[in-house]
Amino acid sequence: MTTVTTLGFPRIGARRELKFALESYWRGDTTADALRDTARELRRRHWRLQRDAGADAVPCNDFSLYDHVLDTAFLFDAIPDAYRALADADPLAGYFALARGVQKDGADLRALEMTKWFDTNYHYLVPELHGGQSFRLRGDKPVAEYLEAIADGHVARPVLLGPVSFLLLSKTVDGSDRLALLDRLLPVYAELLSRLKQAGAEWVQIDEPCLVLDLDDDDRAAFLKAYGALAEADRPNLLLATYFGKLGDNLPLAAALPVDGLHLDLVRGLDQLDEVLKVLPKGRVLSAGLVDGRNIWRANLDNALILAKYALGHVGEERLWLAPSCSLLHVPVDATGEKNLSGDLRSWLAFARQKIEELRVLSDALASPRAAEAALADARDRIESRRRSDKVHRAAIASRLAALDGAAAHRASPYPQRRQKQAAALRLPAFPTTTIGSFPQTQAVREARAHHKAGKWSDADYDRFLAEETERCVRFQEEIGLDVLVHGEFERNDMVEYFGEQLDGFAFTRNGWVQSYGSRCVKPPVIYGDVQRPVPMTVRWSQYAQSLTDRPMKGMLTGPVTVLQWSFVRDDQPRAQTCRQIALALRDEVLDLEAAGIGVIQIDEPALREGLPLRRADWQAYLDWAVECFRITASGVADETQVHTHMCYSEFNDIMEAVAAMDADVISIETSRSRMELLEAFAEFRYPNEIGPGVYDIHSPRVPDREEMLALLRKAREVIAPEQLWVNPDCGLKTRAWPETRAALEALVAAARQIRSEVVAVA
Ligand code: GLN
Ligand code: ZN
């Protein structure tokens, strides 16, 4: 029989049990023992769930209280000295200090830096290493969780992050070579493997997702050295797990590593199966990642079965494992509870549990085609109903897209002409001031939304509340003296959800939670069908806000790439196609805003960069369609209408050309933390349009004063022409409180006034 297994399971719990247990512990409401009990209970429940859904073997040590990369660093004692005393005295407190920072009893430790786990929306903590780093085992988490799993009667396989990926995902604080630490790290891995063997583990899964990235010679040499060394260890069998892409040019390397099994992502790397089977040494286990661990759709089991049979023919049933493409960490737990979705949509969904059931059907079908016939037919029906559904496919949208010509992605005139017309229409001072959109989402705002959602407040009650908040926000901005105002976004829960709820083709789950980092979860919208905008989405509040003031009111939209990037996207057409549909829907909104008298419109694209494919060679194709989609959204307006965009990250160097190709009249970016260094990229590129480098770091409650922001503006003026510069915060103010917002914005306006006078004096 083939073996059904998974590479990892969501940890947070179907009802976010771990989140609540963590937060309660952090608040001091519950004890460490209570947190450990919840964690143990979740592991037990998840192993049983996997077994009941049809898994023959389950992963262990895939559980984490916060993050598995942090677990790895902690396990190998790769923790900065400042945290060591705390970690020795109280390991749990030390662990959470690394994850979240502490400011207590004289201790002031910041959290480790957090960054995206490959191209997912999961964030890991970046281990901080240094040239003199030593490693040792701290605690025995992998062994303990293995023993827990077997005590509960499972065939369990400990999961470890592999040594090379661990180092490549870390950073050194002294700029020394991370991979130089490999020699010191390998003996500790070997010791851990031997302990796992003594504990009885037959297999260990060793994750090396970096094998799907562009690697250089040093990286390759590190892989050869690492696995050469681990082969010598007294150890269980090793399953080398790769995922999130195909091996591509790293295939010969992966095949050459002396391990006992290889996991392949056959969802993203479907076309590599044949090649892999050719080079996979005899006797290796092949773990075939046949169902999508990154998305929530039911698999086409007929197609998967063809692949599985093909692989079976080569490796034999003893050596074929069937698995999701990657860890199931990136999908919610169980779709059966989604009772508020329409029946057909629900029948198309596969969360973690359903994915294991699918693999079970495949395994059964390989063993006995007759026995699995009914299940395969059922899967086929679901795929067919989705393929035929008129909720998914709307002819009008397809023909509208097909009719779209190249002109739709171009403004009427080039930027220099638009600039003149906009200057005449808007009559703004030099160094115009504005904000990024949202103003503080206070307790009162969140409560009002909750009351409305729960039916305690009527639409009229809620509208009255929003109108008051919006008016107060407009008056506030006038009083502070900002030049381009915003309405404040009080009506918005989340920048994607707010739009998704009003667009056709989107659905919202009840419990479709996915871990973003630590205890933070997101519930991504599900884009299941062709997208269109039945009625205007934002015009009413923007128009109302504009009616309150003579100053320009900026309309505020989330861009098509960001909406796509932060949703579960349909898998029955290319992402680019779905993105174009969203772009067209948003274009309608842009035009309606313009027609309603809104002369400045901001289209936020904070997620543009994170959509970059893992391999450089694939970047351009992505950037081409991503930029085109932004331009489709933005380009319908007259020259006089000023289009802004906003991106809140600080790495632009390698995508500068694409950012310029978006051709927004004004772009606001995050720069205050990097002290304007990032502006160099714009300066070097000779970025032609206007630019608002953030001068107020809204991620911190700290209030910068006038001098601090002025210093940043002076730095900006050194590299960017004064007539190109805007003055604004780094990002939206929704997480801030009113008093600090007022103080910071007063200082911001004062800094802008000062720099204006300096520039006039020079001229
Ligand atoms: N307009 C949004 C806001 O101000 C932008 C948020 C973001 O960039 N993430 O909240
Ligand atoms: Zn932002």
C-alpha cells in the first residue's frame, strides 16, 4: 500500500484555540501550564483528525507555540546573548521575548525581525547569528513531541527545518558568512537525529524549501556538505522535503544528496515529475505532493491519480507516499463547518482535513480501483459543477475583458502634461501634506461596527455614527492644516475584505483562519468566480467627506494586485486573469469617484512586491501583468485627476522599473525607519513623478517632533527635486491613538511649512 501523510498541519486550531490560549497567557490571565495543556490537546486532536481523515503517518514537531523557525533557533541555542539569562531562567519567557520583545522589570528586549516565509502570507522570525556562534541542543522538543505522538498510537515522523535552509533564512549581525557556521551546526543536527532514532523514530522529515530557490555555488556546496555529513550520522531515514516550487536547475543537486526519500511539490512543479523519476536513485522513497497545500480548492483527483499511477510504476507502492504539496499550515482546518456558504461553493472547498481525505481516495484507488470508484465519481461531480457554474463563469465579464484594448492601460497624456493640468486644478502648495488614508480605529469605531454586524444597530444608526466620525476627522485635518484630506476609512474593517464584500465573485468563510504570525490569523476572502462590481463601493463616503470641505478629498481604494495577493484565488484560470477582472471592477470605481467630484484618488498596492515569484527568471512576467492591472484600474480618468499609490515597504531597488511603469502621479512609500536611504533608489533611477517619502513611522507609538521630520525632509530634498516631494506619514494611522496622531501631524505640517520657506529662500 502507498502511504498517505502530510508535511505539517495548522497549529492554531479550527477555532483559533492556540491564539486565545497564547493571548490569555501573555496577559497574565492563565499559567504556563494551562498554555502547555492547550498546546498538547491541540496536537493530540490534530494527529487524530489526520488519522481519522485517512493519514497512515503523521508529522510531529510541526507544532509551534509561535513559529517553527524560532523553534529551530531556540532548539540549537542560536539566541542572541541579551536573551540568554532570561531563556536559562525561564525558557518559555525567553522564547516569547525573542518572538515579541519584553519591556518588564528593567528588561528591554526587542523582538527578532519578522519576514515572509517564502511567498506565503506566513511570517517567520529571522534568527540572529554571528561569526562566533556556537550551537548546542537546548531542550528536547522534537523528541518529546515524537514520544507524545507514539504514545497516542500514531506512526509519527518528526519534522525538522534542514540545516542549510535554516542558515539561509537567518541573518548574521556582524555581516559574516552564514554558511560558514555549517560545520558547527551539523554535529548538533547529528546528535538530535541520533536521539530521535533512540526514541524509535523510523523517519525524520527534513525540510529544505530553499532547494526551490535560485542557489549559488556556495549554497550548493553547503547542501552537499550538510547531507554528506548527516548521512554518516546514526540516524533515522531522512525524507528531504522541498516545496513551494519545482527544483528546476537544483534537481541534480537534490537527487545527489544521500537521503532516503524526497518530497516534491507536484502542484507547482507538475512538469518535473518525469525528470525526477529519471534521476531519482533506486530505493528512494518518493513523497508526491499531489494536492495543493496552499489553496482551498478540491483537487482534480482523476488528474492526480494519473500522476500517482505513473509514479507508482517507477518506485513501487512500498516507496510511494502521497501528500499535500507542502505543509497544510497555509490552509484552514476543516471546511465542513462552513454552513453559511452556498452549498455548491462549500462542495468545492478542501481545507486541511478534506485534503487528507482526497489523498486517502487516491491511495485507495491505487490499491483497488473498484473500491474507490464512488469517491472518485463524487470528486468528479464537484469539479464538474464548479466548471459549469454560472456563479463562476459570467459571459459578460469575459467579453468585457476580451474587448479591452491596450489604450485602457494608458492615461490620456504623459506625466509632464498631467502634472500641469493637476497643478492648475488642485492649486496645492509646494511640499503638499497628506495622510495615507485611515485615521485611528478607536474602540468606539470597532464597537459600532460590531453592533451593526450583530443587528443591534440599524443601518441608520451606523450611518449616523460614521457620518459623525468622518466629519470630525475632516474638521481635524482642516484644523491641523493638511492640504489633501482623507475621509478616514471608519467604515472599513479591512482593506481587502471591505472591497471583497461588495464585489461579485468573492465569498467569506466563517472559520477559514490561517496563521499569519504568532497568534495573529487572517481569514482571506475566497475569490471563486468572475469578478465584477454591481454598485459603487466607496463613492458615498468619499463624496460625503468632500461635501464637508473645500480642500481636495482623496478617494481611497485597495489596488487589484493587493486584493488578489491577500485572498485565496481560484485555480481554474491564471492569477493574471483574475487580477485583470479585479482591475476592471476597480476601474469602474475610480471613474465613479471622478464623476462624483473626487479629484485625487489613491490606489493602494502594499502587496505588489510580495507577489514576486520565488525565482528571478519569473519576475518580469509577474511584474508585467501586475503593473498592467494597476494601470487598467488607474488609467480611465482625465489628466486633471491625480492618481496616487501607496506601498509600505522599503525594498524598491530591484523593482524600480516596474514601480515607475505604474505611472502613478504620486507614490507614497515607507522611508522613515530607513532614514530616507531608500530614496536613493528613486534618485538613482531618476524617478520622474511625485513622491511622498514617509516622515512619520506610524508603526510605533513614538511621536517624532518637527525637527526630526524636517531633518528627514532635508535629506529627501538632497536627492529628489523639491517640486517632486510630498510630506506624509509612512502608512495609515488606524493603529494609532488620537492624541499621538494629533501631535505627530501638527509637527508634520510645521515641518512642511518650514521646508517650503527654506526652498523659497534658496530660489
Ligand atoms: N489606505 C490604507 C490605510 O491608510 C493603506 C494601508 C496599507 O498600506 N497597508 O490604512
Ligand atoms: Zn501602508
